[in-house]
Amino acid sequence: MSETLRVASAAHQLDALAATVTLGANFRSFYDAHFAFVWRTLRRMGLQHHECEDVAQDVFLVALRRMDDFEGRSSIRTWLHGIARNLVRNHRRKHHRAEIKHNMLELARAGLSTESPTERSDDRDLLVRLIAQLDEAKQDIYLLAHLEELSFAEISAELGVDIGELRNRLHAARRQLARAAQHLIERDTP
């Protein structure tokens, strides 16, 4: 190999190394800026603390691999939520549904912050249990709208659902939650 080719090859390798280091630094900033959001999202989706560690890492690995695919049609948080949602679905497929409900109840018992609109711990625990009874599509919409406070446009982009349909599903989720809460109140009232 000629000296010119060796120098060019070395320069190319140094450029590649510099790009990798720059990507690493940028990715670390990206990770630091969004880790708490991803963690909260995974907890709200019902994962236990020890499950969140693995799934959160997977979210960022997928994000790193697909960074070039991000077109900016939605916010980064919406994009990360979608990745998290898909990974949680995969995770859930590996586990029995009863275990998932158990995880949601454990979250409620632990009294961990869900940033719910309720102020009392009992109300928060009840809300978590009621949300766990919604089907997965209604859970996603309710969590994105009320807990993450995303706009209908952001939710629509994330879930690929028409805004009118989103409104209908959110209304149905609220109705279902209200009926379930009313049923519990009536059951527990002497």
C-alpha cells in the first residue's frame, strides 16, 4: 500500500472515530435529557423497577439505531413513547396477563408518584387500579393525554389514529373509568 493510501486510510479511520466520539457525546446528552421521561413512561405502563432498567436501556438502544429514521413529524418524547410502548408490548407478550395486573397493583401499593390529577394517596392508588382495567389502546390514550399532557396532534402522530377517533376513545376511556369508580363507590358505601 502506498504512503498516500495509508495516510488517507488513517485519516478516514480518525474521521470515523471522531464521528463515533461525537455521536457518543451527543447521545449521552440525549440520554440524560430524556431518561427520566422514559423511566416514568415505563413505570406508568406498569413495569416494575427491575424491569424498567432493562427496557429503558432497550428504548435508548432502539433510539440510537433508528436516530436517522426520526423525521421530526412528532416530538422526541412522542417518538420515545412509541418505542417504549412497542418494547413494553414485546415484554408483555413474554409474560402472563395476570402478572401484568399484579405489577400495576404493586405500583399502586408502593404509592409511587404517577403524577395523577388526584391529591390523596388512596385516590391515586384507585386511579392506577382503574387504568389497569382499561384495554391497552385506551390506556395509551389516557396516559398520553392526562399524565404526559400531550396534545391530540402529538398523540395522533404517535399512535397513528385520527384525531376524531382519539377524542372518541379518550371519551370512552373516561366513561369507563367513571363507571368503574362509581361501581366501587356504590359497593363500598354501606
